[in-house]
Amino acid sequence: MRIRTARLLQPGQRIRVLVVDDSVVIRRLVCHALEEDPGLEIVGVAGNGQIALSRIPQLNPDVITLDIEMPVMDGLAMLRELRRRDRAIPVVMFSTMTERGASATLEALSLGADDYVTKASNAGSLDVSLANLRQQLIPKIRQFFESARPEPTLLPAFRTTPDRAAVHVGTPRERRAVAIGVSTGGPAALATVVPQFPAGFRLPIFIVQHMPPLFTRLLAERLATLTPLAVREAVQGEIAEPGCIYIAPGDQHMRVISSESGPAIALDQTPPLNSCRPAVDALFSSLADVYGPAVVAAVLTGMGHDGTSGAERLAARGAYILAQDEATSVVWGMPGAVVSAGVANQILPLEQVVPVILREVGAA
């Protein structure tokens, strides 16, 4: 696992970007979109992975945008070589909204890419294409960096979190569901977490990973190869079964509701929460209503603060809340927000999340 905390930017320091794509048109489009942000600097372009690797020592980029399909050396081959050289440069992939593109993107994320953006198709005009690209790509680049300013709000959370954990010791509750919220860095994190659940695990596991349609189905299929538990993209109205892992479908909120047959999946396309659909807050809030204190919820690596208000509702009901630590997170936005809110019972390295869940549910 690569350990990397957000890089601190000094006042006036710009983020150095290397753009790698075989299309001259796309390279120009990306450069034009990024150059309008005064905090970003294009330090170079490359038409394939081989050229990019040769230029990295001289250009010293802070982040790389990388296409998948290129001649000579494609994006996947470049990623393998980049990570083999132990370079921790953040990489944002470009993906197409096709089955082949989604599958290749998931492969790239498993090889060490940090995030991805989807290529706009039939945008209608250059201005629309640029606007879409800026909206997607600039936040994905900036998420790996922090401005040099104090963050005093984090300190009280680190002091209060051990106290919350201490109160819980010796007062176990019956647990009936597990929930996981994750975003940037999620596929790799889930590939670590999911195999740790043992065969015969007796609770349903609900997962929200910020991804579009098609990607979430392929993610479920990929995770299903890593565990003896059933893994599937959630379906409207199905009853939550013990030992089944439910992945929220792209572009749909996944909630759990009460029914005559027991807790059931409810999918909807109500407005995004925290600019996300599916949203972790939608799932967590529904679990607080249905299961109350009988939930163990984990917020893993991800940009933004989705999951915080849902975690607050769960914690108020007596649920047990875990947050991934900063050192093992690709981006410590979501778990950091939960910690800052003071509702995390424990802050843990990724590898310790499932062992603690198993302890909490009596399966250790």
C-alpha cells in the first residue's frame, strides 16, 4: 500500500500537471481547461506512456492526467511501470462511459491510479466541453493537495474520539448491519476490505461507492471474485439478506426501509446529496431509522464530506462509527470530516477496519 498524505502547498505555489494523451485535440482541450485555473501549471504533455515516463524526472510533475488507450505504451502499462518505480505521483485517468472503458478504468484503479474522470461525449460545443472538463477534472486534481493554513477544528476530534471509544468498551450492543461509505481510492480500498469478511458472515453489508452507472455493476462483479460472500449491485425492493454485500447502483441513492418481510432496499433518483448520487448520507440516514444502534458504519477514503451528517445521525442512535486514518487514505476528506465532527469511535488504518467490525458484531 502506498502511504501518502495530502501535499501541503505554500502560498503562491502552483500544482504542476503533466498531460498524457495520444490525441492532440484532447491534450489541447485539457491544457486549455486547466490553464484557466491560476493554481495549476501545465509543465508538459506526452503522446504515450513511454514518452511520459522519460520526461517525469525532468518535469517533476505533482499530478498526471492519463489516457488509457495510446500507442507504444498505453495508460495501464505506464501505470504498472510508474508504480514499479515507486513513484507516488497522483494519477487521474480519463475514462469512456462504455463497458470496455469502465472495465479498463477499474483495472487502472487496481494498478494504482488514484481517481478518474469520464470523457464527455456529444457535448455539443467547445465551451460546453471545456466547462464539463473543468467541473470534473480540477477538483479531482486539487483533492490531493492542501493549502498552507491551520486546521484547528481537527484537534478536538482527535481528543474526543478516544473518549467515545472508551465509553463503548464493556457495553456491546447487538449489531444487525454493516455500512461502508467510500469515494476516491475506493475500489482499491474495497479490494482490501471485502476479502477480510469471513465465509458465513451473518449480517448484510451495504456499500456506497461514488461511481456512475455501469461502473458500479462492474465493481460488484470484480469484488465478487474476491470473497465467498454474495456481492451484487442492489435491486429495488429486494430484502436485505444476511451475508450479502449490496453495492449502491450508479446515479441512484440506496436506502434501507422497513417492510413486512424485513429491511429492504429502496432506490431513488431524488436530488444529489453533497453533489453525489449515490450518497453515503442517504444510506446512513436510512440505516439510522431502520436499525438504530444496531449498525457498524465505516467511512473510508474519499473527497468531500459525504457521510458526515449520516454518521452523526447513526452516532446519535448509538451506532458504532469507524473512520479510516489519514496515512492510509488516498484522500482524507470524507473520513477526516467524520473525525472533525467528533462522531468517530475509532480512527483506523485500512487493514484494521474489518477486524474491528468483526469484533463489534461478535464475529472475531
